[in-house]
Amino acid sequence: MTPGSVLAEFVAAFGHEPAGVWAAPGRVNLIGEHTDYNDGFVLPLALPLRTLVAARVSGGPSTVASVQEDGETVRFDAATVVPADVPGWAGYVAGVVWAFREAGLPVVDLELLVDGNVPVGAGLSSSAALECAVAVALAELAALTPDRTELARLARRAENDFVGAPTGGMDQMVSLYGEAGGLVFLDTRTEEIEHIPFDLAAQGLELLVIDTRAPHALVDGQYGARRADCARAAELLGVPALRDATLDGVDSLADERLRRRARHVVTENARVLDVVGMLKAGEDPREIGPLLTASHASLRDDFEVTVPHLDVAADVAAAAGAHGARMTGGGFGGCVIALCDADRSGAVAEAVTEAYAARGWDSPAAFPAVPSAGAHRLA
């Protein structure tokens, strides 16, 4: 998948060249899970895996196609499209157009072709990559100049209100603000961004992503239920969001389930701040390993969003020599990250593969996470 190949696919689909090719990355979250919709802190990085869109203004209606969907073509009118008009993968494209229009921005009908290599269902934010690639393309083609934070809000609205996935704003922000060689430290309440240097190779380290191949879907009851639990806990504690809660306050909650949900958010925010502080102080990144492992335990025991594929991958990676390992993403499937010495990452990946084979599970996939650039025009 290259800009040239996407351009060629566009020509094959539409009979002429696009106005340009734009790209946006998927992401992996180093730490800070289920904190974003609680006004908390997150520390993700943009991946080299990305979604590309080739596009040009059309006379209408909008016509979108995807290489991954065997060239399936979907049509909608930019001026009138509303939620429920466009299901499936194309809803993420139509949702961005709709969000622009709902914000009072002028929209144009597009011919648009999608290609990408962000695995769908792996918890690496393939949906945000698609939304953000479409957002930067639409903004340029409609001669608009919103800043990246506004683009992230629009892309998030597409996901929340058009597609119906009640996610927080982390994914879109990192897809737009990603930076080669750095983490994106985001305060989701203020939307302030700080880039934290993260050059693991210089320390002989690698952040291994293990795709468990246990797919997850966030447009279901589990994610929404966790979000509702957090909102209810904040209400009972009398705070605007769990970002403002304390452990003493959390321990006072009578409802045991809500107490565990809130405890995860409060301790996870503390772990994010600890990791940021350690990295900014120039400490050996190996020292953050125990915080990654503690995050997984909290997500498993208090937030209850892991599944056996995730727990086995995290436990085996640690036993095989990783300095720390945890699930990343929304949970209920998806990926585990493991902080490894670079010369041990292959052995860690192999140990997880063997553990899966012993259980009769499909083999996982593993690759290094390298901080990469955010959404931009390629051609």
C-alpha cells in the first residue's frame, strides 16, 4: 500500500485521478486506558500503520469505495446524509461529512477511495485512522482551515453520534497529533498536548505489539456499560468526572462494582502521570515496566475488560522476559503491548505463539510499535 497504488486504485474505480492522497495513522496506547471519557490522562503513540484516502470533489452524490471491501461502492448526499443512512465501514466516512455539516462548516460531495493496513478489530483504532484521513482530506478539498483539535472533535462526533460508538477522544487526537519519535501526552479535559520523547531503540528496547487475533467490537453493550458505571460513580462521589476523584472517596462507594470501576480510573490516571514524570526525568524506560503490568492487572480485576487471550499474552510475555506487559485499547479482545529488550522481543513473541498453540488458539501476530507522524497529505 503506497500513495501510488492508492492513486491507481482510484483511477481504476473512478476513471480519473484524485485531487490528492491523505493518510492518518492508527495508534497504540502506552498507558491510560478508559481514562479519556473520564476527563483523565492518556499516553498513546501514532503507529506507522495507517489509512490512506484518495479523493476529489464530485458533482454529487458522494461515492466512496474501499480496497478492503472488494471495491464495494456506497453513495450518499453530503447535504442531507444523517445517522442510520449509511451503515458499515462507509458510515465512518459519511459521519465525518455529517459532523462537518452539523458544525456549520460547508461540505462538498466527494469521490473517495480508502485503503489501509491498520488491522480492523485489533484495538489499534482503525476507525479513528479512517475518520481522521477523511477529515484532513475534506477540510482541504472544502478549503477549510480548522485546527487539528477541532478536526479531532469532528471525527470523534462522527464516531459517537453517527456510527454510535461511545468512545472518548484519545484516538482521534493521537491520529492527528502523532509525532515521529514521541508519545502524545493528552489531558482529555483541557485537550492540551505535550510530546514526550520516546526513543526506545537508543536504549536497546522495543515496544512489541501482540495482536491476539481475538477481535473486539466497541459498538456493543460492554463499552457503554463501563462508561455508564463511571458516570454513575462520579455522580455518587459528587465530582464532575472520575478524574477528580480520590482513592479515599472511591473506597467510600457502597456499590462494589462501581468502587472497582472508579478505582481503576483513579489509579490508572496516577500511573500515566508517573510514567510521564519518569520519561521526562530521563529515567531508564525499563523502569516503567511494572506500571504497565499494574495497569493490566487493574483492567483485568477492577475494570473487567480483559479476556483469556489478553491475559495469557500479557502473563507469558512477562514470564518470557518483558519488563512489563498489558492489554491496550478498549479491551474484550485486541492487542497486548510488551516492553522488551530488543534482542528478546522475538523470544517473547515466540513464547506467546507457543502458549496460544498449546491452547488451540489461532496464532497471534507481533510487530514493533514505532512512534510515527500524524495525519497529513501524502500526494
